Amino acid sequence: MPAMRRVVVMIDLNWPLAHHFHVFAGIDRYARESGKWDYNINPHADLLLTGRRRGPAPDGILARATPSLVKSARAANVPVVNVWLNSRARGVPSVLHDAEESGRMAARHMLARGFRRFAYLGIARDRCSVLQLSGFRATLIEAGYDCNACWVSRYCSRDGLQWQRFQARLGAWIDAWTPPLGVFATHDLVGRYVVDACQQHGLNVPSDVALLGSFNEPMICNNPKPTLSSIDFGFEAIGYRAAKLLDQMMDGAKPPEWPILVPPADLVVRESSNLFAADDPVVSTALKYIADHVCSPIAVDDVARHAAVTRRTLARSFQKTLGKSIHQTITHLRLERVKRELLETKSALKSIAERCGYRDAIHLCKVFQREENMAPSAYRALRTTIAQGAEPETAKRAGKKKGREKAG
């Protein structure tokens, strides 16, 4: 029986942030599956590599890598894999979330909702924010738009003075907005601060400001109202793939020349961006009605009746303002709700269909297949498999297999 490998995990689990624990969960799952790791958590793994250490050096290290750790590990010939985007260590093999792709994803989300004005709130000297803004802005420019960016300190809530400065800066930024607009915040907590500031300045989320955060921290996103839409980076997959890479390096494999970038797992739509933008007051009224009743069996005539116009007039207004039909809008919003139910619950398709305005599971499957080119069960299996760290092709095969199952 081969000797167990001594692996040290250097991740700060003191922070009450879900993504730290999800990275750790991915590492732990790989360790259990491999059956050949004896690992422990050590926030100061570099001390295990100094001349004063007690016992043998570890066989490998997974870390939010610091320059001192990487220097000591190289001297001791111990492989290290970094999982920290803001690491200042250079030349260390890394598995990281693709922040630039999250910016592109956010821009596509806002553009699809008809927004024509955009803003981005980032953290100064933060690599994730810089990359997010790059992807966000590039996608908007391709569509003929740009965004207004604001940068705030990472330590905006450290003390009362810093908080007052942050509030003043945020307030001045919001005063310059012309609603409706789509706002992308680099982190859910910062996004929650924006929601509060909007309310203080008389702006409603989402009817005046559609807001999207990132990292999908559940306690921050789901409480209080409105719930916060967010990009889920799939950090468990990052932890799993980092552990797999470390195992390969401990086997003697050459480390990759460039960081492995893991694309975001999903964009979870909640109340803060669950609305389309429209300068036309008739379309705006119709959109609010659709958003409020999307999970009821509403039809196009119901929407036109509420907007107090003819069906023909409303159809022309929708096409001119949003570039899509009323029916397409209802379908899009319903499917967003369906996707959220598929990912966040274990409910059967029959129950999801009832909650999301479909006649039955067969009707839901038919619409989902037409719009998404896969069955709901395949979508659930695909997203779950990717979130757990499987390679994309493996995930697709799992999704296709699940998609052949009957709806129920």
C-alpha cells in the first residue's frame, strides 16, 4: 500500500465567507476520493519549511499563497498550488476563478434586460475588481455602450471615519446616475451597501436600479429584501481542481505555465435584477406586472389589459423598446425562475412547474428544451457536476445521461 501523502492546507477559515469554505470543501472531497492524502489545516504553512521545523516537510501545499511561502517551498522542493487571485507570489501554479469572464457574464445579463446605462463598483487595488471591470466594459463597448466605474477602499467599514467617507463617496456617485441603469458590484456585501444607499437616495431596486453582485454569499444575498442577484464562481470546483493539480505535481508532473482559470458556475437571478429596463412608461408598467405575476398562468392579453393598451400597441412598444415580444419576455423570466429552482432545491419537475406558471412538467420540459437546448434535468445535472469540479466534457456527458430520464 503506497504511503499517505502529507498535505497542508493554508486557507484562512476565520473569515465568515462561504467561498473560503467552498474551496476547502472541494479540497476535502478530492482528498477523500483519492484515499491517499493525510492532510491538515495550517494558516502558517511556511513555518513547516524552515530550518527550525519539527518533523518532515509536507509533500505538498494548497494555499492562499504568500511570497514567503512560495520562497520557502521552492527552497525545500515542496510543490505549492495557489487558490488566491490577489496573491502577490509570482510564478506559482494557480487555480483561480475567472473574474474577467464574470464581468462579461454580468454585462450580458444587463444588456439582455434592455439597459442602456451601466455602472461598476470595485475595490481599489483588487485584482478581481480590475479583471471584472475589464470584461464588463469590453462587452458593453462591443454593444455600443460604456460604464461609469467607482472605486472604494477594501477597509471602508474598518472604523467610523472610513465608513463616513465611503458613504459620502457612494452617495455622490449615486446622485450622478440617470435611472434606469444596471449596476455590477464586485462583491455581494458591497452590493448590499449599494441597495441601502439607493433607498436613502430615493431609488428603487430593481425598478430604477438593477443590481448584480458576485461570489453568491447566501447570507448576504438572501437577507434582507430585496434579495441580491449574484455570480456564483463555483469555488468548490476550484478547490477540487487545485487538489487534483497538486496531486499530479506530487507525482512529478510539470506544473502548468499559466494559471488555470475556472469559469463562473452560474449567474443566480434574484429580486435585485429580476426586471427589464424600459424608458417607455407603457412597457415599464407591463414589465412590472409581468415580474409580479410571472409565476402565475398569465397571457399576453392579461399584460395588455393591465397596461391599458391594445395587444397590438403593446407588442409594437415591446419590439421597439426591448427588441423582443411580450411572450418571449414572459418565457425568459419564467425560465430564470425555473433555473433557480433547479439549482437551489431538490424539487421534482412537477412541483417546479406548478410554482413557475407551467401547466405541468411536460409543458415545462418542452419549453426548456426549446429555449435552452437541453432538458431541465440535464441542466441541473450539468450545473451540479461542474460545481463539484468535473471537467466540462465529463459534465456534459452527465447532463446528457440525466436528460434522457423522464420528467417527474
